[in-house]
Amino acid sequence: LVALLSLASAAPKSPSGAPLIDVGEATVTISRTQPRVEAALRVRVLSLENTLKLFTTLEAKTGSVLVEEYKEIESELFGIKLPLAPPASFSRSLVVSYLDEDLLIVRSLGGAPDVLVRMDKEFSSASASGDGWENAA
């Protein structure tokens, strides 16, 4: 997702001055069941709007280390789901730097932080699939 954001900022403008690629806000939802993480990014290329989703598993390795493994990419516009199997699969370790009722900060082993803010504190049956965590950055 980060690579797509940097690509969008470097893309040329249309003759009217409007951006050819417009990238919306990214959201990350962590749920109780696997795949636990859904990262969604809304993208507009020319006049086509699409939501790209990345699904990953998230497992606790220790009390403060999580392992995230990328499993599938989905495009809502084209209805395509691409499983990520070796060699296209990817996994990374995340170290929990801070956690409270509203905030989760994790860092990759390279040190890059991800700050997540709990958006939904209700755990009714309607939202039972999610814990309400969403990416703040």
C-alpha cells in the first residue's frame, strides 16, 4: 500500500491538471478470526474507482512480537482475488511498542512504525468480526 501511495504522488497530471491517480485513505481492520487483518485502500485511476484489499494472518509469536503473513489481494472493481503463495507470499515480524484501550503502535524489525487507533469500541453481534482497530496513518 505504501508503494502505491508513493507511486500516486509521482504520477503525472492530466492535461486539465487533475491527478491521473488519486489514492484515498487507508484503513486497517483487525478481527478475531483469521485472516485477522484487512487493509483497504480506495484508489481512483482516471475515472475508475476501486478498493484494493490486502488480507493477512496475524499470530502472536511472543507477548510483544506478532508475525503477519500476507495471504490474498482483492480488487472490488474487477472482482479479482489473488492468493499470495510462494514466491509471491510475504511475512514480517512486528514488535508491539505501545498498547492501551485506544492506541496500538507496532514497529517492523526495520523500525518503521504503524500507529493504529481503535475506531469502534462496540463488540455487538453486528461487529463481531472486527475489533475496531483502524490505521491512523
